[in-house]
Amino acid sequence: MRFLSVADRELRSAARQKATYRTRWLTAALFFGLLVWMLWAFGGFTNRRAAPLIFKVLSVLTFLYCLFIGTARTADCISAERREGTLGLLFLTNLNSAEIIGGKLCSSALASVYGLMAIFPILALPLLMGGITFGHFARTALALLNGILFALAAGFLASVLCKRQFTAIAVALSLTVPLPGGLMLGAEAAISYGPTRPLADWLAVFSPLYTLLAADGAWLLGSNRFWLSMAAVAGVSLGCLGLTTLLL
């Protein structure tokens, strides 16, 4: 597969940076410290009933981490090539736009998912306290992976639209941060008005935040459409990557 040549170049470049290795253990240390603080704040050392609340708060914080780290990894990857004048060199090879995006996605996703994988063992510790099923944990892990894919795709789209670094980051953050919450607020507004009530679920399923909140199996907005939301968010992410390929 020719796109692996781009991924190989990006991974070799990242391997020379000490930040690649520091990010993983700093992320794990930060979230372990957050877990210890929440165990103390919510009385988790003596009250096992606090485990579901701790797990929910920690999963939401991990979701925010996915949005920001995924955006940061990809928001400047194409625009940096354009500023440095190296993007045209890639097209002098046999690579096409899809292979360039695929290669950069492999390298960016791998580095981003490394940090998320460092959080999963910490996220699983409340599972040992009881009150959380393995299915709930597995669905939450899938929702977080789906969320980081959404952030990576939004970062790619912003990177191909903008040339300046800070502009690309601002556009990517405006796509990833307000959109999940905005869709949930729109669904809440739709369900409060009779004629638009049937549209509430179909509006919410496109929000990565809904996917995360529905992972526990509880009904949200009158139903639970976890798997439909997984498919919808993944479809939006793949659509963003397809649009990025066309624009490139």
C-alpha cells in the first residue's frame, strides 16, 4: 500500500521527538492523579457506590481530551506542508490525495490513540469497585475511539481549508468543541416542542457526546440509540475525510 510510505515518513519524524514519548506517560500520570483526587473527593475509598459517578466524570474528561488531542494532532498537518512548500513534492510521486490523507491519518491516529490507550487502564479501575458492567466500559471505550476519530477528521478538514497554523487550529476547535454540545442542546429544544419531538433522536445521534452518554444503556431523549449514534458519528468522520481528500 503506497500510503504507508507517507505514514512511515511521519512516524519516523515523530519518533525523533521526545514529546512523543513524554505525552504518553504524562497523560497517564495526569489521569491517574485525577482518579486519586476523585476517589478522595467523592469518598470512593470508603463508598463503593461512588464508582459509577467517578467513572462518568472520568469518561467525560477523557472525551474532552480526545477532542483536544485529536484536533491538535491534525489541525496543522496539511497546512504546515503548504507553508513549508513540501506538499507539492508529495504529488510529484505516485501518491494521490487519498493516499496522502490515509498515510497522514495512520501516523496521526497512531500517536493520538497511544495517549488514549494509556488512559484506558485507569478508566477501568472504577470497574473493579463495582456498579459498572464490562459492557458499559466496552461501549465507553468504543465511544471514546469514535470521538477521537471525529476530532482527527475535523482537524484534517480545517488543515486543508486554512494555511495559517492558528487559523487552522481555531477552525478545528470550532468544529469539534461546540458541535457535540450544540447538537445535544438542539435535541433538547426539539423534544420540548411537540411537532419537532420525533426529530430529537435523529439530531442527537450525530453528536459524539450522545454516543458517550448512551454507553451506559440508559434512555436519553426517550430512547437509547448507542449503536446508531456510533454509525452516524463514524459516517460524519469518514465524510469529513472524504471532503478533505477532494479539497486537497
